[in-house]
Amino acid sequence: MECWAPIAYRDMAKMMCCWACVVGACVNLSFSWNLEGNGAILSVSAFAITTNIFASLLFGILHICRGLLLSLDNFCTEFVASQDCDASVHDWNVLQAMLRQVCHTVAPCYMMLLTGATVALLMPIIQQTSLWAMIPGSLALLTIFWVSTFIGEVTSKCDRVSVFVNMNESNENLDGRRQYLVTYITNSRAGFYMFDVRITAEMVVKSAYVGAVVTGAFTTARMPNV
């Protein structure tokens, strides 16, 4: 908890900055669309509340990912300190169970946020409005991809745990129990799963690249209407 709390405060500050940028973009659009009076106030207030809920849910997912990463670090630290392979097998089982439960709980919320941000990004193109209206959706989607990098990092760190255990020095030249632990961790295929799909860092980068290409293509086709 001592390591988790300072990281959480920094992440919260970053998320609040992203939220403020999105709300600021909405306020700027309300002026450019000549919204006046109570209509403008209600529109901006509703948007601010909605995006605040969006940012809060996304921060919760980020906070969970930070905790999982610290749990994996703690597993490696305890293994180095104890060198107890039998206890490490049990600890890895507990860690896997926690990962599965977290993934089962987080996956629907993450997909809902991703779908909402994608719709917010593409809706101005579908309705053929000004491309400036894509700014809030673009910022929301970028924030989701930023959080997704930590989801991919959880899987990547799970893959590196077996390498770390195998590289750890042992008093025996051929340590059968340690090799069993390495094989057990490798074959467990632990990581962050979304509806039985293992999310890796490479998958996140490829998705971001494809999303940027598709968005750029739609935006370029609409450039004369900016």
C-alpha cells in the first residue's frame, strides 16, 4: 500500500487533467456553435458529469492494473527472499485466481468505455458535422489506449516472471523444484484476459495503430468541411 498510494495520486492527477481538457474542448465547441443561455450551461454540465463518470471508471481500471503489477513484483521479491518453490507454487495459484477474478469483473466495463469513446469519435463523421466535434472523443480514446498499455504490461510482466525465476541463482546446479516452478508458471499462461482473449502489449500497439489509420482516413475524407 505504501508504494500503491503515491502512484494512485499521480494517476488521479493525470486523469483529472485529461478530464479537464475534454471539458475545455466541450466549452470551446459550445462557443463556436453559438450556444447561449441555459442551453449551453445544461449541455456543458451534462457533458462534464458524463465524462467525470467515464474518467472515474477508467481510473478504477488503471488503479487495479497498478495493483496487479505491484502484486507481481511482490511475488518475485518474496521468491528471492525465501527461495521456497513449493510456497511459490501456492502463491502463483493465488495470484492467478486474483487475475481471473479481476479480468472477469473489469472486462465488461472496459468494453463499454471503449465502445462509448469510439462512438463519440465517429459520431461527428456520421452526422457530417464539424470535425472539431471529434476532439472530446479523440481525447477519451487516447486515454483508453493509455490505460490499455498498463493492461498489456500486466500480461508482459506475467511472461517475464518465469524468466526471472529461472535466472535466479540457486545452490544446486540442477534444481528440479525450481524448474518445475518455471514450467508451471510458463504453462499457466497467466495475464490479463478480456472475454478469454489474452491482451498483450503488442495487441494494444497494433490496435492503436489501426485505429489511428482508420480515423485519419475518415478525417482526411472530410477535411474540406472543417
